[in-house]
Amino acid sequence: MNYWWVNQGQTYEFEVDGDFLWSPKVSKDGTRNQFYENMTLLRPGDLVFSYNDKMIRAIGTVQRNASTSAKPDFRTAGSNWADIGWLAEVSFIEIPNPFEPKRYIETIRPLLDEKYAPLRATGDANQAYLFSISEKLGKYLLDLSEIPQPILEQNIAVLDDDLDDEHEQEIVQKTTLKPLEKEQLVKSRRGQGIFKSNVKHFEKRCRVTGVSDKKHLIASHIKPWRYSNDQEKIDGENGLLLAYHIDHLFDRGFISFTKNGDLIVSNVLNPNVLAAWSIDPRSNVGTFTAKQNEYLNFHRENVLKK
């Protein structure tokens, strides 16, 4: 296991909520940047400490190696960055009691790298993105975080490289797409990359079961993949985080949702299924964004079994 420190300003909420890290590949002037190249050194199982507003606020476990990616939707943050960079999937846990490393600088200072350190000798942060830190510093920060080891172990990297061959071939055969666009669409079909990250920015838990542990949830398209254009296939508002059995019902049109969040149950679904899975047919799952409702309207009209 390797240990990393990432400085996240305005991108904190996007990256931690979305479970990813993203950086440009080079500096604005096109020169090499070690703190961006560090993205290529991330490996599954590595730990990443998230620093924001003078505090360590989250710890992430790297799930997959970084790959070339279009810039996620950071809204106004990162507007001056290039449109292409590195994206790594990282599963984050927010620390219940964030701590300020500067308070512990006397202990931390001897553990800092002489050339590439996330903190100055004063305890103030150096302005760069991703830093490699020593095992000793990593373990010390873990102790300060007070996150129990069993919780960290639940966040272990899970490698799943299964592909939907039929849909991947559909993408690859689209000769009008650029290589990067093909890669992003393949990843969105696999539940990785930009689509999954964008969905997580809008959705925090399964709408029906309430489960919030993202390892047990799937990013499910509202407007199905086969009906979506290329932009819709990676649009975060065209997705819900659902438990796998709920995704089965939603994807196959056995359930849907009204504009106000009421559960709609298809009259072709055996009610014993809902009872066995403890799903209340009178459930309300909360409100949706305007754009989510546009996609849900399509789902009700074209996917929900009548």
C-alpha cells in the first residue's frame, strides 16, 4: 500500500461525493507537473488523504488505475484547466471529526519529504495537487483520523473488469467518435468513469432501500442506454444510485417514480416480489431535479411495463 495526500479546494465536494480524483496532465504552459503525473502512479488499494480548508476531511481507497478522461462537471471550479486529464476512481470515507495537520506539525515535520511535501515547515499547505507521502506519515494520519480499521477494510478496492461485450462493440464501431469519447462511453457502460462519478454528485443513497454504502449500489441509467444519445449516456442527472435488486426492477420497467417521488409499481409485477424484498408500494423516495424528471418522464412512458 502507498499513501497519498491530495489538496482539494473547490473540487472537494465533487471529487469526494463522486468518489474520484481528476487532474490535468500538464501545467497551463504545457510543461511537466510532478503533482499531476503522480496520478499515473496510483494503484488499487492505495490510501489518499483529502485536505480541504486546512483540514484532513476524508480518506479514500484507490479502486482503479488512473486513465485518460474528459474533465468532469466541476461547475465553475477548474474552469481554467484543460478539458482532458487523468481520472482515478477512489472510494472516499468522510472523517467524522476532521483534524488540522498544522496542530501536529512538530510530529509531522520529520516525516515530510524534502522536495515534494504537502506541508511547509510552518504547517501551512503547499499549493499543488497530489503528493506521495511516507508510510510513517500515512499511518500517523490514520491514527489522527480515528477511523476504526474495520471501516477502512470495508472500503477495500474491488476489482471488477467485466464488460458488456455487445454494448462495447456498439461504441467502438461508432467511427465518428474520437478515441477518448469511445473510452468514456465504454466506461459509462461499465459503471465506471465519468458517468458513475457524475451520478454520485446528485445521488447519495439508494432511493428505495436507503443504503448509502456505495459499494453495494449501481449507477443505473434512467433513460436506458439504448435510447440515449452520447451526451445522455454520461449525464449524471440521467442516473440513480440503486441497490442491485432495485436496479433490476427499475431497469426492466417493473417500477418507476412519479415527479413527486411516489413509487409506481407495474401491474405486471407479482406483488409477492415486493413483499419478499420488504418494499412498501406506497413509498415516496423524495424529489428529483428538473432534468431527472425529464428522464423519468421518458422512463414512465417507454420503459414502465403497462
